[in-house]
Amino acid sequence: MGEGLMRERKLLEERAKPTTLSSGRSPMQYALLSWDAMSSMLRARLDALPGPLRILEAGCGRLWPLKLSVPFTLTGLDLDPDALAARKDLDRAVLGDLRTVEFAPRSFDVIYSAFVLEHVSGAQQVLERFVRWLAPGGMLIVKVPDRDSAYGFMTRLTPYWAHVMFHRYLLRQPLAGTPGRGPYPTYYDAVISERGLREFCGRNGLTAPEVYRQCSYATFRPVRVAAFLT
């Protein structure tokens, strides 16, 4: 079960604890969205921010997924040189480790990380760096499979080679596991869950995250059967 977990920092003149994002909605409420609905919601939220936006894609996919109307510059950061080399849409490409690379505080208006942090040993350290790099009034978007979900449990239980075989033969991705292509080894630190992210926000004085659930494999029978068995 993939989750898009979004937290927006308010620009505050005083050192008061931030208020909950979107006061019309309880922070404990979340919605189940399709892939397209999730993308549409994110585009609308980002287009509503004042541009031009400085966006960091922390852990690069093969292509920036959101077509925005607001002007923006896109920085891509990844540990895999082959993944970075495949990107032709970046204004700036940075080869480095999320745990050690340095950016100045308040460098970005948006930080977007999709299905990356479950592959990082030391994900909480990375989240702390995200908070430092984010400008006041900015937005942090994190998509992760919840380690406490059936999907997360299955992933933690099975070896990496099984993940590669699953992508190659069940999802029909023959290049899976080759240089520059996932899946990558997973760690699933405790913070990589709805509960862990809420606790992280609470410890760091941040607004409770908005939570949106997304299931990419809802119609894929082998995953549904495996999830039922767990």
C-alpha cells in the first residue's frame, strides 16, 4: 500500500507550533486515491504555491511525474549515476547520498521523494535534512509503502532477489534490477510508516501530516492473494 504523506510548513513570524494543514480536515482523516487522482491533487497543490518554485526531487525516477503550470526549476538528487544519466528534464543533477549530501538551509520550496526512503538505512536522518533544506511556507511530499501494511510486511519478509523476480516475471519488467532501474534493496526503518511519520512530525514541532492512501496493485490478483494470506 503506497502512501503519499504531505506536510506543509506555515510561514510564521513567531516561534509558535505550526497549526494543522487544511483546517477544514482532521489530521487523522485520509482518503484512498487512484494513481491519477493522487497526481491531480499534487499538481493542484503545487500550482497553488507562488512561483517560481525551487523543487528538489530526492531520489530520481525515470521522469518528473507532475506537469505543473507554475514556473519551477528542478534539482535531481540520486546515488545511482545511471539513474541520473537517464534524466533529461533536470535543471541540475546532483550525484550523492541523501544522508551526506549538503544543501544550504531553506534551499527548496518543494521537496518530493517518491518510493525512496524505504530503501534508505537511516531514513529519519534524511527526513531531518529535508526539514532543514525546506524554505518557510514550503511543502514536503513523501510517498512510501507503509512498513506496517501487508505490502510492507511482505517486502520485509522476502529477500531482494525475490523482489527482482517479481518485477521481471509478474510485472513483466525484463530490465528490473539492472543498472539505473529498480527495484532496489529495502530497509524499512521504523519511521517509514504512517505511525512513524506522525511521531517524527510531533517530535520536530511540525504540523501533523496529511495522509493519502494509494494502492497500485489493487487489481493485481497475485498481490491481493498474498496480502490476504498475510
